[in-house]
Amino acid sequence: MNINVLGALASANSALSHTQLTLASGKKVNSVRDDQTGYMIARRAETSTRVNNAASGNDADLMGMLNVMIASLQDMEADMIREQELSMAYNAGSTVLSVDELTAIEIEAATLANQWNDDQLAIAFTYNGYLLSDGGMDFSTVQIGEGATNTAGAASNTFVGANASTPRVWAELWDASAIDRATDVSAGGFAQGTVAFDAGAIELALQDIRTELARLAGWQNQLQEQINSNDANASSTDALRSRWEDTDTAAATVAATRGAILSQIATAQLAAANTARSYALGLF
Amino acid sequence: MDSYNTKKTFPNRPARVALSQYQNNAEVSLSPIERLIKTYDAAIFNLRRGDVQKSSDAITELVLALNFHKSAPANVKEIASGFLNIYEYCRACVRKNKLEAAANLLQELRDAWEESFKRQREEQFQA
């Protein structure tokens, strides 16, 4: 075998091993050496895709937490609406209802309020171990999009505003109604006149609760937009990475097969020229 | 009347018989790789000419030449699979009327066979 043939064979073997790696990995850029610019762009695009996906994960977590908060506050709203009904019944009936009947209304109102007592608020409303009712959640540092400064509290996001990224304290929301959350409603421990209904205060409390619900729902909308934006970014950067990096399978298969023909002629011949048929000339 | 019915008897006319015999002799005297290269040529020629039927027939010939026999070694079958994928891809190209794309792929393989064949001949002469 002369030196030229040996050189050609070595070159074919090297090309073959490269195309085999390309086909096995599905990537035409397997190392920086293959294509420096392509490698850099593909890596940057991949990082961007992953960061966007992680940010969408954060957003989805926040969405889940906001869902639980909204559901709980809707319960509080329903209870407050009932308090309003009881207040109206109590005030309208104060001259015609018996003491027992008025007491029953007060007991129902106090029992409802009791569901929002401090002990309940401290244990019943949690998400993934975090207490939702104490206003201690601060979303301002949660990264909701790509870029270190793209946090929920960043000026560029519409989450901003005084205390905008911190939920209200639920006890305060209820207490605006002036209905005590710690009244003893046990038999014998309750006297008529304990609950003082203040229709104006209850109205205010309802407004507060609804404002907080609207604020949480607004955050959800913003988060949904952020998720859409992150997902769009992730898929476009993934397409960019793919353009630089992924293999055109047909071309790579041809390159690999061509490599096999050049470096393993005997095997390739066994594989592809295994016939005694002689029809080729008839096809011209 | 029979003398006018030339179409029926055309395949048996002396010139046709002679051509057919020449083709048979020419092909029989070729080595397997040369026959394979001829088949590639037929496929590429017909693809570039836009003859879908004949190019498909030629690609079928290429497929039939593949070795998937159970006694064939694994590496032979592996390479045959690579060829089959390419031929199937070419067939798909033909169906989508991307004849030039299929022709280019086959041309690349044909040239590799030719180069390899020449190299093999060089080695034989030197031995």
C-alpha cells in the first residue's frame, strides 16, 4: 500500500469517526473545535432556553400559590357576605325578634368569625410549607423571567407599587369588619349583645377582601403573560440552538456511509453490492 | 397482416436481440462494484432527466443489492442499514418531486464508490 493510499485511508477513517459521532449525538457541533462560533451561539441559546424554562417554573409555582390564596380569600369573602346578611337580619329584627333569635344570629356570626381566628390562620392556610395568611410572603425577589434583574419586584414589571409584591395580612382584612374573631361561642359562655354588628365596617371589610382578590388575580394575569413570554423565548432560543447544532440526518447519514465506502470497501461491498442482478444498463 | 404487426415482434428483431446480448455481456463482465456504480449512474441519470419511473426502478435495484442476509456479519448489516436509510430517503425525495436532492445524495455515494474502486485497483496493481 503506498503512502498516498495510507494517507487517504487515515483521512477517511478520521472523517468516518467524526460523522459517526455526529450521528450518534444528533449534533453537528460536538465540540468547540467543530465550529467555534456555532458552539458559542448554541451554548448561549441553550442557556437562555433553560433559564427561561426555569423562570416559567418559578412563575408556575407562584401561580399555584396565588390560586390557593385566591380560593381561601374567596371563602373569606363568602363568610363576610353571610356576616352582612346576618347584620341586616339582626338590625331589621332587633325590635320584632325574640332574644333567643337575636342570640342565635349573633352566635352564627361569631362562629363564622371564629373560623378566621389566629390559630386557624396560623395553620390552615399554607402552600408547600409557607404560611399564606400572615402577609409574610414577599414575591419581590422571585425571578420571573430571563435576566438577573427580572424579578417580581423589579421596576420594569407591573408587580411594582407600594408593597405591591407582598400580600395583605388576612387577620387585618377580617378585622376591618369589627366582628371579633375570638369570641367564646361555647354553651353558656355567650351572652346576647356580645357581637356588635357595624354594617359600614362590614361593607369596608368586603371591599378590602375584594380589592385583595383583584390584586392577586392581577398578579396571576401578569404571571401568565410572563410565562407565555418565557415559553416563546425558550422555544425561539431552542430553535436557534437547533439551527446551529442539530444534525441534518440525511446529510450526516450520507457522510457516514460515504466514510464506510472509503475506509471499509470490502465490508461496504458486502453490504451494498450483494447481487448478481444485471439490469442497470436497461435502465438508461 | 402479420407483417404489419411490427410492434409485437419488435423485441425479437435481430438488432434488439444483439443490443440485449451486448448489454448482458457488458454487465456480466463487470465487477459487483462496477455494476453497482452503473446502477447509481442509471438512477442519477434518470433523476436528472426527470424520469420518475426509471429512477425509482434504479433505486429499487440498489435496495435489492443490500445484504440483510441472516448470516451476514453485524457490521455489514449496520452499513446496509445506512444505505437503506439513504435509499428510502431518496425514494421520499422522488415522491415529493425533489429529484435533484436525491440525485445529489446518490452522486456523493457513487463518487465514493468510484474513488474506493480506483484505490482498490491501485493496490491490486502494486501488490
